[in-house]
Amino acid sequence: MDNRKEAPIGVFDSGVGGLTVVKEIMYQIPNEKVIYFGDTARVPYGNKTKETVTKYALQIVRFLKTQNVKAIVVACNTASAYALEEIEQEIDVPVIGVVKPGAKMAVESTKNGKIGVIGTRGTIGSETYTTYIRQLNPNVEVIGKECPLFVHLVEEGLWEDPVTEEIAKRYLMDLIDVGIDTLILGCTHYPMIRKTVQRIMGDGVRLVNPAYETARELKELLKGHDILNEQTPGLGTNMHRFFVSDAAERFQIFANSILKYGILSAKVIHVEEY
Amino acid sequence: MDNRKEAPIGVFDSGVGGLTVVKEIMYQIPNEKVIYFGDTARVPYGNKTKETVTKYALQIVRFLKTQNVKAIVVACNTASAYALEEIEQEIDVPVIGVVKPGAKMAVESTKNGKIGVIGTRGTIGSETYTTYIRQLNPNVEVIGKECPLFVHLVEEGLWEDPVTEEIAKRYLMDLIDVGIDTLILGCTHYPMIRKTVQRIMGDGVRLVNPAYETARELKELLKGHDILNEQTPGLGTNMHRFFVSDAAERFQIFANSILKYGILSAKVIHVEEY
């Protein structure tokens, strides 16, 4: 009967960004096995429509179903913003996105009631962060700013670079003017450039990384459903598995720059067939 | 029997970049009808593998088949570099890519025998330009340089911008050092930033835009097969049709910034079903 407890957690993202969430899961609930899927063939999701992102997310969830996952983490802000309900209808296991935990943490953090959100065109345009934040506290002002180039600058490795600094200044200017005291990093790629963002926003602004809070809430969710894995995995057992829709080699290189321990391999699957 | 002459030409690209080729077709063979497909759901192709790009290209070609096209222009350097042969096997009409015409023009242009090529990771990694150029003249030296950020800078509208200038300087440095006298703009997005590239390379370097040469060769190809349309279309007849796999509205805005006359509408189709 304890079978469910030892089942893996399915985590997916449009590409490599969701690995920042995997990293937090590894820290906070190290007994859990992760099955990760990165949709590297169809990345990025940020500029696609709700219809397309939802279709892609449901294909991935159907693949994760075949892996017998006990819970699903939508480690992509755009997919969380657009498709969470549809995913919950598709599969009969607990589902958690990154938007709600991020919104909650920001509401707890703000003192002056002004929260900024940066993300892709899809995430910001959907106003999902705003909706969740207002549900928690209708008096909070939410200022969203789409930052479409950030994801590419991160993927090209320009984490500390004058070009990223310049682009960040342009994107963040409006948020500085408004005087926010809390800023949600509303895309899983952004923690990689958090130093640049912090420098531009100044020490008075707290950066919220939804990945951290998502792993924390995931733990509570697993406990609540009595499916938290209490077994420490044996040394040398292959705990985590990584799947992508294309370019496994590039994925591995990037993954190994984010995660503390090396990924041995990532397997390509044809996700559009699910 | 003249039916074939009045059939449309199928043109496709991973997204909007191929419109620079459409623009040249409109100038050089204005009687021709174009059916354009932009794979906006799965853009960009530049970082994807040969296998995935080929699969996507064949789906698009099967869609264009249903539109009864008389010829196909692969207006995407990455797809031309990876999938031209497979496309020729898939459909029984003349097929032309942008790589071969671009290579030919560069060989005719160079005086010092040093040609540079800039493009996506896929285009440069495939070395297809190098192969074609060497077939034409084995003594020419070809220096390829992948410029993955250019496509995103163009799509975000930073055509004349200090950031684009800075990134371009980094990418082009090696090509300047080698002393090339001819540079192929090996991605259909690049003509939009040709001024920046020309400024950095200096007046001594000739920029080759394969879009121009492709339209010229297309005309010869149509003549050779006796399918050039000699009928001037009636005023007000809807000559060109545009299809995309996602986000038709954004596509229209971009298209109208490239093409001289306005696109009335673009239709979304589910290309993965072909």
C-alpha cells in the first residue's frame, strides 16, 4: 500500500527553467524521486497562446501519467498561468503550479502593498499572478512587466553581463518608479539573473522565487495526501529521470550547470504523440 | 493545362523571418500567388536538432500539398540546411531552399576568397553553406559564426539599438579578424539588422541576402518548368494567403512591418496533424 509513497513526482517545464524547481525539491524533500520533462522541441512557451500552451501541457501530463507519478508540479509559469485547471481535469493526482505559491509568498512579504511581477508575455498577459494576489489581499497593488528577452539571455549564459544589465534596466524602470517593495521572479529562468535584478531594484526590494515556495507547498501537499516518501533512497539508486522532446545533449549541459549533482542522461520522447 | 501556371507557390519558415523572402518574390515575380506558412507555435528552429526540424518541415510540406502548390520555397535557413533532401522526396514539385542561392551569390561576390556566414546554431553547425560553397569553389575559405540572440533581438524590435550593436560586435569580431570580404546573412531575420551588421563589418565587406537571390532563382526555376504565371492578377483578387500554427494576431503585426502592403488576416492551422 505504501507503493504510492514511493512513486515519483512529475515535474515539467517548457525547457530547462523548471530545473530551478527540481533543485529546490532536491533540497527540501530529498527522499522524493523526480521525473522531469522539458519540452525543448517547442520551447519557449512565453509567446504562445493559451490554446497552444494548454494543448502542449496536456500532452506532457498524459506522458507523465504513463510514468505513474503521484503528483505533478507545473514548473513553468506560463503553463501554470494558462493551463492549471485543464491539467487538474486531465489527471487524478494532486497538481501544483508555481504561480499560486509565488503569489502567496509575495503577499506575506510586502509591507507597502506594492508587488511587482516579471515574466513572459503569456504569464503577464494572463494576469494570473494578479488574480491570486487579489484573492489573498484585495488591497495590494500588482504591477506586471513582461520581459521576453530574459529567457534568451539566460539560455545563452549571459547571467552576469552588461547586456543583461542594460535590458534589465529598461524592463525594470517602471517597477522602480512605482516603488514596489516585493518582486516576483515569475519565470523559472529568472533566478539565474537574480543578482542583476537585485542590484538594479536595490536592497529595499525583496525578490520572491516561486521555486522555493513551490517545493515547500509540495511537501505540505504530499503530507496532506499521506504520500510523502519517508524512505531514504539507497545510495547509488537512480532516483531522478529526465526526459526532453529534443536536443538531449544541450539539455544535459545546461542541467549540470544548475543542479548540484550531474545528470547522467536525458532521454528524448515524442511528446506530441501523447 | 495552364492551370499549373496559376497555382500558388508555397513558402514556409519557422516563423516570420521568411516574409523577407516573400517580399522579394512580390517584387521580382509579382504575378505569383504565395501561400505562406509560419510555424509560430514551434518557432525558433535554430536550436533544434536535424531530426526535429525535418519532422516539422515535412508536416508543413504535407499541409502545402493540400493547397495544390506548384513549387515550394524553404524560406528558413535552418530547414534548408537540414531537410531539403527529405522535402524533395516528400513532394513532386520543384523545391528551392535559401542556402544554395545564398552560397552561389557569395562565391560570385568574393574577391579575396574569404566568406563569412552568420546564422542559427543549426545552420552553422550543419556546415551546409560551407558544403555548397566548396562545391562551387573548393579554394574559398568559409568561416561560420552562430548568432543565436539575433533572432530574438529582431523579434523584439531592437533593429537599431545599442544592445543589438554590442551583441553584434561580439559575434562578428572573429569574422573581422579573419578579414572576410563577403558575409552571408544566413537567417531570414537578419536583413532587418543589416545596417548594424554593415556598420560593424565596414564598407569593405559585402553583405549577401539570400532572400534576393532565392527569388531570382525561383523565377528561373518556374521558367524552366514552364510554370511561370504570365497572367497579371485582377485588381482586388486576394492573391496571397497566410497560415500560422499559433498567435495569428502577433504574426499580422509583424508581417505588416515587413511587407509593403497590409496582410488582411492569417489563419491558424494544426500543422502537427499533417
